[in-house]
Amino acid sequence: EHDYCTKYFSLLVSLGKIAYQTLSDEKRENTLVFDRKKVVDKYLSKDDMTFILHSGILTESTSRTLTKQTSKVSFSHKTVQEFFAAIYISSQSDGQKILVEKCKNVESILEMSEIWEFISKINSKRMCEISADLMSVINEDEETCEYRNSTDYVEEMYEEPLYNIQEMFVSCLQEMPQSENITLCLHDFFINYNTIHDKHLQRLLKQNQTNIKSLNIDMPDTSISLHEVIKLFSLTNLHNLHKL
């Protein structure tokens, strides 16, 4: 929406591609610090690189040996890198496929939680589409299947990752406009002292009411009754509930 962003949009996208490719490096060798010649010079001209270094978005360090000189480049902070990766994903027609294909399980989705939040602010419609694809991955994850099919004595080892997924989607929803057309997909919910009065969680649960697979209500030693919880979260239409 800003004139300078429009004027230098191609440069922003180029930075975003560098950010995305390094963050999603499967070998994890060049995630935060990467080789200028192998990575950066593919996408930035010499003048653009000079400008970006002066701006402080990228930083460069040089090392010399008797036979060669190497330049290593990094973003000023990982959060900046994640922000530019989100710009790149949001700007690409196949951005949804580009990023989701890197997410193999719940763990890898959580590793990219900051990117999801940035995309939610930059392009909420795209994030709604992405959430459906992420939910497909989450549904197939071994930890999710174990959690939904377990009884209490083994569920704790699987509960935390899914609880973190809920927290991640609540954060994404906070970044989005309050439009009725904004819907994120989530199938596993946790209601406790920390979440019971969270308006965003209430909204998220109501959006997914007919698709909820598991519901965990943990409110011991409280004056709040189950009836009140049901009313507060509109828990009256749980046709696909697999585990309570």
C-alpha cells in the first residue's frame, strides 16, 4: 500500500525469495548465514546489494585465506528473514503450494509459525487457503493420530504439539480482519484457564464447529460449569467429534 513498496516491489520479492529458500533449506546448512556468491548474487544486482547492505536488511562478513575470499550474508534478524519469506509466498500465484510442500508434519509447521502469522497480516485470504492444506498434513501426522486414538495415560506426550498448533492459529487470527469470510481450519481444541476467555479461540472454534475432531476441556477446581463452557463456545453441533 506504500509508494516505496510499490516502486521497489520486485526487489522486495527478490529478498523474499532469498529468505524463503534459505529458511526452507532441507539440509539446514545455510538457513541463517549463507554464501553471497551461491545464493544472494543469483537474485540481486550489485547496486541492489549495495543498497540492501546500506539499509541494514542484510549484513555481510568476509573471510580470507591464502587462496580465496568468501563472503557470508545474513538477514539482520531471523524475524526479518521470516517477514520477507512471507512477502514472497504471498506474492506468488503458487505460493500456497511452494510453502506447504515443505511442511511434512506438525513439527515442521510449528517451525514456520512466524511466517504463517506474517502471511495472515499480508494476505489473509491466502492464509485461509493455506490453513486447509496445513490441516491435511496435521490430520495425517503420527502424533495427531496417536493423540486422537489414545486414552489419558499416554496422551500428554502428543498433546503439547497440537496445543501449540492451536496457539499458532489463534495468533494468525489476531492478525486478520474481523471479516465473516475469514476462516482458518483447525480440528483439535483445548479449553483451559488460559484459553477460556480468548475471543479469538471462541471465534476459531465456532468457525470449525462441524469439523472438530478432538476437544479437551481442562477446568478443575473452578466455579465455571461444563454447561457454561458449552454455551460460551457454542459446543452444540459436534457431529465429527472423535475424542472428548
